[in-house]
Amino acid sequence: MQLENSFTVPVPIDEAWRVLLDIERIAPCMPGAALDSVDGDDFTGRVKVKLGPINLTYQGKASFIEKDEAAHRAVIDARGKDQRGNGTAAAVVTATLAAAGSSTRVDVLTDLNITGRPAQFGRGVMTDVGNKLLGQFADKLAAQLGEGDAQGDADRAAAAPAGPSGPAATAAATVTGAVEEVATSAEQAAGNGAGGQAVKKVAAGTKKAAAAATDKISATTEPDADTPAKKAAAKKTAAAKTAPVKAVPPLPEKTEESAPAATEGAPATIDTTQSAAEIAVAAMEANQAAAGTAPAASGPPKAPSGPPGGTTAPPPRPATGAPVRSVPSAGPRVITPPQQEPEPIDLLEVAGGAAMARYAAPAAGIAWALLILLLIIRRSRTH
Amino acid sequence: MIPAPFAYARPSTVDEALQAVASGGEDVKVLAGGQSLIPVMRLRLAAPETVVDLTRVAELRGVREEGDAIVIGAMTTHSDVLSDPLIARYAPLLAQATETVADRQVRHRGTFGGALAHADPAADVPGVALALDAEMVIAGLSGRRTVPAAEFFVDYLTTALEEGELLVEIRLPKREGWGTHYEKFNRVAQAWSIVAVAAAVRLEGGRIAEARVGLTNMGPTPLRATGVEAALTGADATAEAIAAAAEHAAEGTSPSSDLNAQADYRQHLATVLTRRALTAAAGL
């Protein structure tokens, strides 16, 4: 099965190309995906698929099989196996970049092949599901690229100097980075619903505050590179505390609540993680409220997709109560679409087949009894 | 064909059920009638850690009157829906659609709430719930909330039910004097709808005062044919007016293509079935 997706990102082609090849940055864009290891052009990971009652986890590896810098074309080959033995999934993803003025058009062609029971399930919906997934992936990737490298670089800048001054700084940077990202996704998801503009404003405010906090943290950390972590953390708090006041002009309620929450939490890793999660929830709630019936487009925020190197990176599911789940929309539900012409499994037929199996044993018993009876009758006749 | 091992809880009240779901671990599944969950478990496409069986929760069964609505317990079986006098009087469309659900055995086990919570786009009752403006009462550990049908169905097999929540009741506004019909198209008697249309019209002196049309299996969720409804409001109750309005049935739909039907065929079916359903509902 072939799936085609295209999107445009507002960055020059060379920047877009650089991000596209950074697997650690693009992997979190795939709904339900997690990276296990990266080794040059090869990487391993898992993709969790959830569709109603169906739960599959594909585990496997992927690699860049082509990186054509001149043509700006990258090909990724991925294959995985369901953990419970429900078949395999394989995909060849070809991404081609084309310059369009100061922005870049990305064409993603996915050749997907699913074997085993999932391919048969569900009367052709797997195509829909596959397209939806890729759509989400493209949206998130577009968001990543569009945010520009500015944010990625800021994250990296924050993470790099923070290294020597202890985990607290890194964590703080990670968290604010994550908050920023969440805010961005909320901003993008806000759409054009009735309250969309308001939410956009709030999200933008939160993002600004978070970015400011990230910057402050890295700024504070740099000069203190060799002082103990504690001192750095303390300074950071001060810096972070002032950040929102300056960065956030009077904004609607939610921002005022959420932005300081993030920055105040900066020194204590766990607290920060939680407040980040809270903000994620708040942002998504605001977003949902605005979006009304329209499901949030960008899917649940992945709070912890901050920069690499965070020694105390927030847990995949923040402790505050599963904000990831709290979005009724496009969760990391499904990942894997199907084969060309799947033979649909009719669940009713399956149930019927089971009934036949149930009667097979008694039927065989009756047949045996009849046979023996016949033999006895024949014998009694011959005698 | 044998499901993976799982823990089993059989609570007898909603509160116990919520507790059981909350303490069941990572992957908890709620068992209502089991007509979809059990086959999926037997195929090992689902291997929940805990199954919480609601069959003994008596408060979730039955239909009652409450003001200008009827309240249907989520665990009311399809066959109970079929024989209920309140539904026959105030929401006959639901009974007409339920009659087409699978076969007698499935209707005896399968439940109204289970079918809604499973949210299969090819299932018959979600489209009716949408057309009739049903409200879903959802219970969680922190209390109850009500979600209108239009917001309940989120995506393919996905509803507004959050982790740890249960669908407990469905409220349907009382509607008397409406003409209703459920027109289903499938090839095997007990199969899912390839496309189906739920229609309800209120006539006033030879004119259609109000019309409601729900579409089954025309997208990842059940849909309202709003174009048809708008075209019918105030129109004469004639075959021509209905045929003209039914042409709008496929507007804005994106049905899937599969072995049963291609998307364009489904869209064609939607217009034809809408015309038939409305004609029957208007008594022409």
C-alpha cells in the first residue's frame, strides 16, 4: 500500500534537510513511536498502535538507506515485528525536499506492508488509519521544522552548557523546552474555532515565557559552568522567576497561571516535570475548549520531547495523571496500515467458525458410534 | 483462538466497577456484551491485563422516563431495547435500527451502551444516537458528566470516553408523532452496514417541519446529513422534494474503500438510501 503526504515548512531547504536527517528529532513526531537506540544511520525503536480494543506494539529497526544531499532525498527502510506475534510491518519511506522560495515543500511517499492478523482486521480501515497517522506525523514534523531550527538550537544551547553544572540545569532547560513545544502545538492546534485566537494568544504567551526561561537558564548556566549545581540551580530560579514577568505581558488567565508554574518549578526536577505536565494539560484544555467539537489537530502533546542529554528527562507519562490521554482526539492510536488487498476478517464469521470447532468433537464421536454399530450389525448378520 | 491470560473482575455496582477499572493496571478493558471484545481477544489482537465485566451491574440495565427524556441504561441489551414500550413510543427509530443489528444471538448478548462505546462506524445504533441527539452520561471516579452524541464519537473506534470512565446511561429526548425509518444496505443478513441511513421527519400539514438524517459507515464516525436536513426543512412532503434533498446526502463525507464497496459507490448508496429512508419515514 502506498501513502502520499505533502506539506510545506517555512524554512530554507538546507535547514529543513538538516532537521530531517536528525532522527532523534523526527522520531517523536511519529504518533506512538519511541527510539531505543541510534547508531549512525541505523536505529531501533518501538511503535505502539492502539485502535479501539486493539493493541499492538511493533518492535524493530530502521535505517537510512539513501541520503542524497544533492537531490535532497532521503529514504528510510523500517521493519518491525509485533511483540505478541501478530505479524510484521515494513515500510519504505521516501522524503523529497523541494525549495519553494524561502520555504520548503516536503513530499513523503510511504510504501507500507503489513502482514498477519492486523492486515486482515477492519474492513479496509487500515488505509484510513495509515493516512491519518502519516498526516499527524507530517503535521508534527512541519511544526518541528517550522518552529525553526531556532528552537532546536536554543534547546541544544541550553542543554550543552548545562552539562557541567549538573542535572538540575539540564532538567530545567528540558522542561521549559518541553513547555515551549507543548505551547507551540497548542498554538497550532487552536485552529480557527471560535476561541481559537484567544488560545493562540495564550499558547504564544506560554511559549514565549518558556523560551525566555530556557534562554535565561542557559545564559545563567554558562558563566557558572564550573560552580556546583546547587548554586547554578539557585541562580536559575531567580532568573527564571523574573522571566515570565518580563516576557509575559498581561495575558488571559491561563497563561498567568501556567507560565509562573513552569518557571517556579525550575530548581526541583520533579516539580518542574509536573508543572510542565500541568501546563501541557492546561494548554490542551484551553485548546480543546476553543476547538469545540473539532478534535485537536496536532494530537496529544508529547511533553517530554526536549533536547537530548537531559539526565532527568521527564518521564514519558508525566506523573500528574496522564495528560497524554486527556486529549480525546488523535492519540497515539494507530501506527500501521495494511497490505494491498487485505482479506477482511468478519468477526461474526470468526465466532461462527469457533462454534463449528466446538461441535467437531461430538460429531466425530457420533460418527464413531455409528461405525461401531454398523460393524456389530454386520457381524450379527453374518453369524 | 484462546485469549491471553487476564485478570477478571465482576463488580455489581457502578462505583465498584469504577474502582475495578482504576485498580486494574495499565490495560483494562470493560466487557459489556462482549460481541466485539471477545472475538478481538480471541484473535489476540487485544490482550488486556484486566477485564471488568459489567453484566452483574443491575443499575445499568433498563429504560426509564425522566421528564422530557427517556434514559436507557448502557447495559440494556439490544433485545431489551426492541421489546421496550418506552422506546417503541418515544424513539421508534432506535428500535427499527436495533432490529437490523447482527442476529438474534448477538442481540441477546450485545448491549446498546457497548455498541456506542465501541464506536464502530459500521455499527447501526451510533448513527441513530446521533440523529436523535442522544446525550451520553459518563461516570468517572470524580463524578459524572454528560456529552452530546455529536461530541461523543471522535474517530474510528474512539470516543470521548477517557481512561477509567464508563458510559452509564444514554438520554434520548422524547419525540412523539415523528415518522421514522432505518434503511440499511448489506449483502449478508447479519452483517454490518455497508451504508445505512437513519431518518426521522416531523410533518405539519403536508410540509416537512423538521428532518433528521444520520449516516452509518460514511466516515470514521457516524455523521449527520446536514445538507439534506436543511433542504428538507419547510419543503413539501413530496417524492420530488425528498429526492432533490437526498442528492445532498454524500456532501462532506469521506467513506473508506474496502472489499465491500469503493468510496464513490458508498456515496452513491448514501443518496439512494437517504431517499428511500425519507420516503418511508414521511409515509409516502
